[in-house]
Amino acid sequence: KDLRDAWEHGLRAVRDRIFAANRHAEIKVPQDQFASIKHIVIKPHEPARDEVLKVELDLGKGRNGQRSCIIDVSTETADPRKLNEMVTAVVEANAILPTETKPLYKFLRFVLERQKVSGRVLDLIQEIDYEMFESKFEEAATAGEDYDSVSVETKCAANLDKLWLSAKNDVSQYGSGADVVAYILQRNIAKMRLINAIQSKLENDQRKPLVNQGPIATMEFGEDPVSRGQTQESE
């Protein structure tokens, strides 16, 4: 009986200490009412600080006046998992309605993907312009290289074929709107190939007017250069 009473006394003491600790535990209460996101404004970001996106959230009026917060997305936090963690932390820290977490995350992901598409499209446009036959031919002449119009045009065509595939793989993966952009880029690439082929033949005819150089190479707009090459080999 004495042993039983000692155990009972000890268990009661442990229970009382646990209850006392729970009663004194700090309970975090939001300093303001939960708010919904009224407006989102995309602000100029600072690439020098490794920022890729900066937005300001308008949370409406609170107890102390107008409420807002800034979200800075860096190259590191642009990763989907880390972006989701950051959005969750911002929602909790600023007493934003938890139901706003998923829509805010999707919006930021959309803007980031749009930025990637815009950047890649601009790069592709510059790369396409760089493969202009006239410029390449003048570069070869200025550098004193051993060249001719056919070799220059062939090299440009090979590079344009790579850009055609890059537009398909790098741009169209970002949704239906990006598919349209990729298609327009591919049409421009096909036009550039055709213009280069015409200029190459004209240049060659001027140098060797009596030699029959054969028909001008053509490529249908939207035609896959890989499948086109396979068809020509089978013929």
C-alpha cells in the first residue's frame, strides 16, 4: 500500500506540472484581423541583389491603418518548393487569410514562368537575327577566312535548325500562350532560312554565272527540320 501511494503521489505531481506548463504557455494571437489580398502590384526588382521578382500586397485597412507587405523572390526562393514555403510564411506573418495561400503561390509561379518565357524569346530573336546570311558572309570576308556562299548558308541553316527545336522545347512547354509564341518564332526561322538560301544563290550566281547551282532550298513554315532531313535522306 505504501508503494502504491508513492506511485500515485508521483504521477499526480507529474500531471500537475504538465498542466501548469500548458497554462503558462504562450499563445500567439494575431495583432490584427485576418485580411484578404485586395491588390497585387509588381514592383521593379533589383537583379544586383539577386532578385527575380518583387510584389507588393495590398491587404486593405487594419486597426492601425492601411496594411501592405512586400514579397521579394530571389533566384534561390524561385524554386517551387521554397516558393511555397515562403508564401506560407508571408501569409502567417501578415495575418492573411490562409485560403489566400494557394492563389498567391499560383500567381507568383505564373509571373515567374512568364518572365522565363520573355527572356528566352528575346534571346532567340537575337540568335535568329545573328544567323542572317548577309552578316555572316561579311564576317567571313572581313576575317579573311576560306569561305564560299554555300558553306556559309549551310552553317546558318544548321544553326537555325537548332533554334527551331529550341523554340519548340524551351518556349512551348509553358502553356497554350507560349505555344503561339513558339509557332511565330518557328515561322520567322523558316523565313530566315529561305531568305538565306535566296541570298546565297544570288551571291553564288554573281561569282559563277555559268554554273547551274540547282534549285533554291525551301522549307515549309512550321516544318520540323529533323523530319525534313530524314525525308531527304530516304529520297
